[in-house]
Amino acid sequence: MRLSQLFTKTSKTSPADEEARNAILLIQAGFIHKEMAGVYAYLPLGLRVLENIKQIVREEMDAVGGQELMMTTLQPRELWEKTNRWDDKIVDNWFKTKLASGIELGVGLTHEEPIVDALSSYISSYKDLPVTVYQIQNKFRNEKRAKSGLLRGREFVMKDMYTFARTQAEHDELYEQIAAAYSRVYSRLGIGDVTYRTAADGGYFTERFSDEYQTVSPIGEDTIYVDETKKIAINQEIYTDENLEKLGLNKADLVEKKSVEVGNIFPLESKYTDALGVQYTDDSGKKQSIIMGCYGIGISRLVGMLAEHFADDKGLVWPEAIAPAKVYLARLGIDEDVVKAADELYNSLQGAGIEVLYDDREDARPGEKFADADLMGIPYRVVISTKTVAAGTYELKHRTAADAEHVSHARLEEILHTVEASA
RNA sequence: CGGGGUGUGGCGCAGUUGGCUAGCGCGGUCGGUUUGGGACCGACAGGUCGAAGGUUCGAGUCCUUUCACCCCGACCA
């Protein structure tokens, strides 16, 4: 992508209507556009980050047998009345709308009901189970107060997965496989070391605990108690002696931390399947309840979380796995030799499948290009100038390195290919 | 939903106890000089001062209502 043609521009000043660092950085760097409170558009660079995160999540969900599908945003009222979740007194953050006929509809805030309803058409025998399905879709929640940039929006992108099992044991096995997949997701996103599987309230659904994935962060709204050797935690909401004992945690080993919830998984038992009358027939011809689980990851919240987590005083610092491009190619000057060398490198890297942001702007001075490279947080910066052309080398600098190094073309491609492979 | 704060060119801001043609920086356009960490000079363009109503000879400034955004709290299946 050539910066001279990029839809967005960076800004030297931070937006006046944002306080949250994730939103400030992403807006200044031109990754997102604020439409209204809690509602943000993804611009070309931001969309790449979003898609990179989605892709990692997809790969891990597919690896545990998940089948991707996409449910609808518009929801029929009757379906939600069957589980008693339509009434605003029960669920107060619905967005509701109407058909031209006046019939009320809901705008999807979660999808347990519709997914169960849809699967009722395809599941009838024990031979049809277990199944695991997921989607990545926008969710709409009428929050009384949107805040913290991308961390708490009214429209946001979420991956939600649902499992349906024949027995509790079968469910538990799926649940643990998916829990392991979640850990892999956070590791690949670069926050594995600060993200803890955290016991939380199963709440509305069951007597069991649910599991949250909490990333330790100063901007966190949640408080958790972490056992750093066991790598697990317990949410403050359920921090009681009784629960500590159930979880095999010792108070003396726990450290209090602020954290951001970046995922959660719930055992739902047969609450929804029974309520919607979806059962299966076992091998002796008897009707049996279907055990359900649901598993969420806030994709857009992760964009904000990661932006804020990986940043310094110069701007964003994306991990290679999710950066909008691997390389920021800064061309200094418009000398014929320089343009030629830069164009060649751009084409060659692109051809090798390495994503490059090519700063080919003729009206931007070097300092501006370096500042933008830093602000956008692109992992590697390559500079081509009259100096590098004369020396027959390229100047390469990692976003987090203090100094640049001068490398040959072969060495450059070698390093950048390694980057690509690890991503 | 309670409390606090802020709305002035695309962006960030200033604007005194009401006073005459509403300023500054960035960005933009044109011309010129520059060119390795956000350059400089000159010229130009760009505003119903969030909106509605009111007070006044006169309102960005005072009053009422309202909307939006931010923060704290409540809420967060």
C-alpha cells in the first residue's frame, strides 16, 4: 500500500473527544474513525489489524473443530420470549426496532437463542452430536454509558462460539479443548504472559463457575486475584473462602491485579436447549437434553486492548502477528535512483508476500515519515535514500530498537521472511 | 440513569466585566527556498461560535430549553 494513496492521514494533535489512550492512538494514527460514542469505523489500517486478529481466532477455533457460520442481526421477538430474555426489565441493553408492519424486532446482542433455534432443524439424533459452531459478527448493546474507546462500545465485533454435547462429560471435554485454544489465541496475540484464565460467576446461567480470560492491565475495570505459578486467577466477584477452596487456590499465593476481560466461556448446561425444546434421541430411543456451552472473544475490544498494551511515547507498537503491515518503507527524496531502488524493493517484498506500507509521499520530509512510521507502529522500518543507494545497502530498524542497522538486500529479505514465518 | 466537565473553520485551541470587520497554531491551495526526526518565507481559501428560544441599541460572551462528547458512579447475561 502506498501512503501517497492511503485514504487516511495521521494527526499531530490528539482528538479532544477522547480520553482513552487506545482511542487516541488509533485515531491519531488513522486506524479508526469515531462515528459516535462507543461506535467506531475501521479504516484501512485498522481493518487490517482487526482482520489479522480475526484470522488468528479463526485458525484456533477451526483447529478445535469449530465450523464458521454467520447468524443474523435482526431477531424475532418470540424466540427471545421463550427464554424470557426479551423484556427490557430482564435484559436492559437491547436495541429494538420495528418492521414496517409494526412488528417488533431485536438487534442481536448475543446469539444463544437463534443458534439453538437454527440447530433444531439439524439435530435430532445422538449421531448428530457433538457440534461446535462459531461466528464473527457485530453485536449491538445499548450501553447506558459507552467508554474507554474500543473497550466498551455499543457496536462491536465479537467471535462467539457454541458447543452442543450429548453428556456433561462430553461437554467438559469440548470445554477444556476450547479453553486451551483460547490460551493459544492470546499467546499468538502477544499477551499470553499477562492473560489469565479466571474463575468467575457462572451467573445467570448455572451454579457452575464460568471462565473469563483476563489480561492484566492498568486500564482494567476488573479486579482479579492471580496465582502466578498456577497461571490461573479468580475474579473478585466470587472471591470467597468457599470458592477458593473449590478452585484449590491458596489465599497466600494470590496477587491482586487490575485486568481487562478479553474473553469468556460459559457452561450453559441445558438451559437454552431445554427452553427452546431442542433435544436429541439417544441410542435407546429416549429424548435427552443437549448440553450447551458458549465462548466469546471480543475482537474489537482486543484491537483497543492491544493498541494500548503495545504502545510507547511515540505511538503504537504492533506485534508482528497483527500489525497492519510488516514493513514501513520510507523513501527519502525523489532522486531518480532512490525512487527506482524503493520501487524495486516495494515490488520485490510485495511479491514475496510481505506486506509493506510504502511511504512514497513526495511532500513529506524525513522527520515526518519517521514519526508516522513510529505512530503507526509498523514492526520494521526500511529507509532508502541517496545515502543507502550510494552505499548499496538498506537501512533497517525495528520499531523497538534504538538504532538502525545497514544490511544487504539478501540479508534484508532473510530477516523479513523470518518475520513473515513467525507471524 | 445520578454527579462533574466540554462544545468556536478539517484538527487542536484563545476570545477580559456583553461592544463594532471572531483570532492563533496545525492542516489545505498557489509561489519560492529547503530535504535524515513532524522546515521556512509570502499570498490565498476556509466559521449560521453545537441547536432552538429569549434578554438587549448590541450576544461567542447573559438567561431558558435541548443535543452531543468526555470523566466518576450505577449497570455490564
